[in-house]
Amino acid sequence: MKAKLVALLTAIALSNAASAQALPADFVYLRDIDPTIIQDIRYATSNNFVGRPLHGYEAGECIVKRGIGLRLKVVQQELAKRKLSLKMYDCYRPARASADMLAWSRSGKDSGRFNPSINKRDLFRLGYIASYSQHSTGGALDLTLVDLTADNSAVFDPTKTYADCTAPVEKRAPEGSIDMGTGYDCTDRKGHTATTGISPEQRHWREELIAAMSKQGFVNYSKEWWHFSLPGAGGPAYDFPIMPHH
């Protein structure tokens, strides 16, 4: 009897673990489609504008809708011919994380590293953060390009004081990616895709990123050079947590 009880409890535990990892229909871990795409999911770390992991990010994993993942794989295959790679900063975002951002904007500390010229209370009004995010539908992505031949070994040091996201690349927090003129999540006019305040080389690389993504139907958001969405790929917002990949 005891053995049967143990077996039953074990089966229930395994079932619960499996259901905890199960994704809604059509969602997949990007690494299952293309493990060569680099991932640096910032909202699962302290290296973001809130300064801590956001609610719902239990792991630094990129989760996408399958169709989007397959398109990213094609983009990656084309980039690989030039010794370049995509790097994902954010993919599916639990709705509770957007609520977390909203709560942060109304209270709490603000380092100013990510919004040097805009008060954080204005970030929603100006369209930099949304209470309803396309990310939560699985239809939006934040990403950049990595030069695989460059030295990308520098890592973020939480004990170090860095210049704000608009500063020259050598003074900003290390991104481990091609210099696009600002750091990721830089809520500043310099982060606008078509800004005039960047160098010709930085503009070139923004255009290269847009060209690579647009070939697969992705559209860039004008206020964020790193943000892309796939028209028609959205739908309802989801709130399941991002759990470790197994």
C-alpha cells in the first residue's frame, strides 16, 4: 500500500512538473528551433531599467510563437554566412511583467542609466513602455546583432558605475554586440531608429538589422531600434511565467 502511495505521489509530482513546463499551443523555446541564436534576456537579470528581475521571468529564456521562431532561424542562417548572429534581449513577456514595469514607473528607484533625459513617470505617456505589450501576445521581439569575430567577452558588472545608455560605447555597460549608437532599452531620442545623432557606422548597422529582419516580414518600431514585430502574429495577451528549459 505504501509503495502504491509513493508511486501515486511520484506520478502526481511528475505530472505537475510537466504541466508547469508545458507552453500554450504554438509557443516554443527558441533554443529548440535554433540553439545558435544568442540569448541575453535582460528582464531575467538586474541589468535592466528596473534594476532587478521582472515578475514572471523565472529563467532567461526566449519563448516565441513557432512561426516567428522559424522565421528567426532563416534570418540567423543568412547572418551566419557573414559571421554575424542575432542576439535576443526579450521575446514573449508575461503580462505581469508589464504590470511590474507600470508599478516601477510610479514608484521606486531610478538610476537614470536607461532614461537620461526622460522622467520615468513619462515613459508610458511617451510610448516607451506599454501596459499592454505586443510581447505578451508572442508577436514582438527585442534583439540586436553580434559580430562573431569580435571580442564579446566583456560582461555587465552590477558593482560598477556605468555612463548612461547614450554615452560612447566604451563608457556604457558592455552589450557584447555591435555598437548601434545606444545600449538596449535606451529610452531616449538617440534610441529612435532614424535618429540623426549617431555615426554613419552605427546607422549602417541599424539598417543592416532592419534589412535582415524585414526579409522575413518583421517590422521595426520607430522609437526603439531593437524592437520588431510580425504583423498578424499577435492575438490575446498571455501571462504564463517563463520557466527554465528542460
